[in-house]
Amino acid sequence: SQTIHQWPATLVQPVGSPLSLECTVEGTSNPNLYWYRQAAGRGLQLLFYSVGIGQISSEVPQNLSASRPQDRQFILSSKKLLLSDSGFYLCAWSVRRGAGENFGPGTRLLVL
Amino acid sequence: AQKVTQAQTEISVVEKEDVTLDCVYETRDTTYYLFWYKQPPSGELVFLIRRNSFDEQNEISGRYSWNFQKSTSSFNFTITASQVVDSAVYFCALRPYNTDKLIFGTGTRLQVFP
């Protein structure tokens, strides 16, 4: 069966510090991978998605970036965090078109 | 434009009441998929249902039922005999066939009181 892992579960970082959130998927090959952000009490905002290794589509211009170094690994990064980067970050995967997205447990990021 | 509207931001009911969460979508595509997700307080999104645009049959799963009406572009979700454990934020989402991403509504927060 397929599983998705995200870590860390919670992170508190100072403004200006770097960020690296990792997501890995098991039990499937060549999935679509996604990063979403959810601000407190708000809806889901798609940040990046990837249909293959090295292929990244950015939905919202910001100081975040994403990379997919391996088929089932998706990394969200920032060189310098802003206060507005605080939120709940969710990684998700799906098979090719038509399927829904399966979400990971999420990472709560607080930037102080 | 492709869009999902969940006009109800928050609903409160007492346990055992029935509750319907509304979802209206916009798309020009003839082939698309609709979804509902549940986000309990723990945060993780839980997949509830997927429906394709060619299947307008209503679906029932236990206390959950879904009413898909293409004529009104709606995909409403009803919980019968609600329970406290149903308290969560519920998201409706749309995926046009030729795209790789979901379009989410803003969610409806459901609170079920004992």
C-alpha cells in the first residue's frame, strides 16, 4: 500500500533562517507530487507541483522553492524565511490525471 | 474560469441533526472530477469521495451521502445523524481532466455539539 511521509511534524524557525521540508512517498512509482500551504483558519493554497524528476511548476511567486531530486522525494526550501511563511504545509501525491490527491500528515511551521 | 465555491464558512449543529454542506463549481470542461476531503483538528486531509462528470448517480456511504447535479453545477454533501467526531473542516475540490492539480474551495467548518 502507498504511504506518504513528511518531516518534521512541527518546526519553529527565526525570521531569515533557511528552511527544508521533506516529503517521501512509498509504494508507488512516478507519482505527481504537490506542496500546499494552509494559513491559520484559511483554505489550501497550491505552492508547487511536479509531474516528474526535476520538473517543478510554481503556482505562487514567493521566496519558497521546490525540488524533486528523486522520483518519490519532494523538498520544499527557502533561503530566508519571512513571518508570512508561517502555516501548515501539506505534501500530497496522486497517480496520473483523474485521481484525487493523497495527503501527508503536514508540517506546522511557525516563523518568529 | 475554473472555480469551487463553498459559501458556508461555518455550520454548527447539535448531535443527531442532519447537515448539508454546499459546493458549487465552475468549469468549461466536459470531463472533470469532483472530490470531498475532511480535515479533522489533527490537520491531515482525508479523502472522502471522488466523482466523475459522467456519473450523476447519488452516492451513499454509511451516514454520508453526496448529491451531484450537473444542471446546477453542484456537488453537495450530507451527513445524516451527525456525531461529534464529524467536527472538521470539509473541502470540496474540482479537477478538470486535462490538468494535474486540484482546485479547492475555501472549506466549510462543521461543529457538532453534544
